[in-house]
Amino acid sequence: MDRAELDNKTTKAGVLYVDDEQNNLVSFKAALRREFNVYTAIGAEQAEQYLTQEDLKVIISDQRMPDETGVEFFSRLKDSHQEPIRILLTGYSDMQSVVDAINKGEVYRYLTKPWDASDMISTIKQAIEIYDLRKENKRLMAELKRVNGQLEFYLRQKLLS
């Protein structure tokens, strides 16, 4: 990997797409690789390897996969990988899947196949904004707690003297 590729990899947001169809994975990566640092996984097991190894801001999963649905996959991730924003993608308009995705998998968006590249890019960018805002909010809350702790300490010292 040359210097330009390395710089690009570090500045682009990490996006993981999980599907059981190789053709979908190839199409997704081809359409979005210039905008994002795209990782693809042929199923949930391979996806979990990326989750432990890569800095991912967005996870997109197909709903209908043979071993596990996208909602089941996202539900399992709630405890171990809370930070990435989840997007569910399906070729079927099953209302119960939408409800389950929101309630069980804490899914940000639900998109249908076939997807449009510009819509997908826009949705992922919005998800990345939410990810970044949440991360900044956590940082600010930690800083606020630290400063409040210092103020309480100083106040106690003043009261004792």
C-alpha cells in the first residue's frame, strides 16, 4: 500500500456491508469504495472479525441471510459493539422486520433493495454524522464529569479551610 492509499484509508470512514450473496458485496464495494473505507463480509461470522479488527462507523446488513437475519445479527451486537450505526437492507417489505429492526437491533435506517448509490451514500454520510456526534458527546460528557469533580474538590477544600 503506497502513501496515498494509506492516507485515504485513515481519512475515510469505515463501513461494513454484510450479505450472503457475493455479487451484492462486489457491487456495494465497487459503488462506494471512493467515498468510504468499505469492508464486506459474506456473513455474520466474518463480519464479527472485522468488528474486532477495524474502526467501523457504519454497519449495513442484509435482512435475509441463511444462518442469521440482519435483525438477529444487530441484536447480538448491541452489547459488544454499540458504537457503529446500523442500517438494515432488504429486498422484501416485511413490516414486522422493520419493527424488529428498530426495537431489537437499534437500527438507524431501513433501506430496500435495489438500492440507489447516491441515496446509499447520503444515508451513510448521515449515519457517520450521527456516529461522530455521539462520540463527541461522550467525550464532552467525560470532560464535564472531570471538571465537575475538580470543582467539587475545590469547593470541599474551601469549606474545610
